[in-house]
Amino acid sequence: MTPVRLIIVGLGARARTWLQVAGANADIEIVALCDPDPAARTRAAEQFPDIPIGADIADVIGTEADAVLLCTPPGGREHQIEESCAQGLAILAEKPLADEVVTAARYVEMAEAANVHLIVGLNFRYLGVTQEMLRVLRSGAIGTPEFGRFIYERWRDGTQDWLNSYPLHMAHPMLWEQSIHHFDLMRYVYETEPTYVQAHTFNPSWTMYAGDTNVSALIGFENEMSVTYQGTWQSGHEPMNFDWRTDCSEGIVVQREMFGDLAFARRMEPELTSVALPDHTPWISDATELLKSFVTTCRGTAAPECTGRDHLQSLFMLQACILASERRSTVEIEEIRALTSPKETLC
């Protein structure tokens, strides 16, 4: 088959990974690039001297292409998505799809009206550890999952040049940029949808971020699963602490590192049993598998995964956390869904 012709929009920190992953994929041909930053365009021209490079997507949208990859901040994507839909190009967008739930829902409707695929880059689904956790839970070897504890504690220095800097100015950077991954993983691994959220968001006194970097939440799901969540980007200790434990009717499964270290035990077993995981290069292996999935979506050879429509369910959880913290009360997911779909067109 001929390669999928791809336009990459945005040449910042996250694009560095995507340029490497796309360049290594024989089923992808990068046909154009764009970024408003002249320095970014200059660097790109040195690496890709023979392809069009513009300041705006409108400068390169006429290039013969099949798809676009949005490596841009979630705020202000409307023009990029409108142009892509007008040209009938499949879209792979970095998460989150937008920085407001209502805006994200509008993008989903826009893509569906144009009959184009809108896929969100939820690369953590494609980690080997995620796939193995899903397999363990589906096997029934430790029974039915009923409650979990998800801890993510990290010191994220947002001033480092290898990281995106825009989260420094977001209202809820932990939720929009990090917790969205975790919420998506809960839905994906537990194979259920959220029903309610209780939450508190805040900032420690030493924060470098304008918006809340700490999230504490209790999340309830349709299958009676409940998860206690603690996430922060401004931990008082630099090494990351990742601990995702799921308690089931006959045992537990625990992930103790973000990219690996999976183990399980049945109720009366004194020690955990490690689960063998495939070799993995952080950020590369998972992005590689995500891009492979996107290629099959573009070619119509497999059902689309990580769709914008599916992504809305995770964004509802995020918005519910914000409201629950503001109100100091439980927020039902149905209330958030109604904000984006008063006529139930998005149900």
C-alpha cells in the first residue's frame, strides 16, 4: 500500500517524538510541516529541506495529503480542525482535544459532519503494561475488580526546554495535561464508564504553575467500581511515585512504574507475582503503536481507536473534578454530558 501522507502541525517539544516516530514508519510519508515560530521552521527546514513548511496550516493545507497530526496546544485548535475537515483529512490530535469540554464536543461534531476520522493521542493505552493489565483483569484469575487506588506524584519543572511550557499558564494543568491520561486508562482497563466524581483541586505554596497542580478525587463507575485518585505535578520529592493498585474479588493487580513493573497476587498468596512485559522505549514504543493504529484507521482496515467521541467520556470526568472541587460536593457525569449535549446528540 502507498504511505499515508501526513502534515504535522506544531513543531514544539511533543513534535520531536512524533517526527522520530513518523520518520521511522514506512507507512507514513511526511509531506508538510507548519509552526508559527520562525526558529522552529528554520530547524525543521534543516531536517526536511525538500518539503513545504509554513507558519500556519492554511499555508500547507493544499499539499496533497491524507491526514494531519496536531502537535499543538489544546487551546485555539478550531482553525486547524476546520481546515482539516474542509479538506477531508483524517486528524490525529495530541490530548486533550481541547481545553474546554464544550469546545471538544464541538470539534467531535465538526469531524463527524465532515465524515473524517478524529483520533486523540492517548498513547498510554498502547503501553505493554496497560495491555497486560487488561489481559490479567479479563482472565478472571483474580476475580472481579471492585475498587482501586491510583497515585501519581511528580515534580514537573515546567521551565525545562524539553517540556511544553503552555501548561504553566493553564487553569488546571494537572487535570488537562496529565490526569486525562489516567482517567482514560481507568475507563479503558476497567471497561466501564464514570457516573460521579467527588474531588478537590489545589496548588501547594511552592508551585511554579498558575493553575491547580494537585488533584484528589473519588470516582464511581457504572459497574460499581470506585477509584481513589491522587495526582500532582508539584511533588515535594523529585523521583516520580507511581502506584496503581486494583483490588478484585480474588486478589490484586499492581502497577508500580508508569511504563512497567506489573504484578498480581491472589488473596492468600504472601508475595506478588511479576507479569512479563515486552521491551519498551518510553514515549517511543507507545507512540509507534498509536501511529500504526492511526494508519489502519486511515486505510479503513481496522476500526478506529481513541476516537474523539470516546475521548469526551474522559473529559467529562475532568470537568466533573473541577465542578466538584468548586462546589465541595458530588457531581454526576450526566450533568457534564448535558452541558455539551442538551438534546442528547452526544450520548
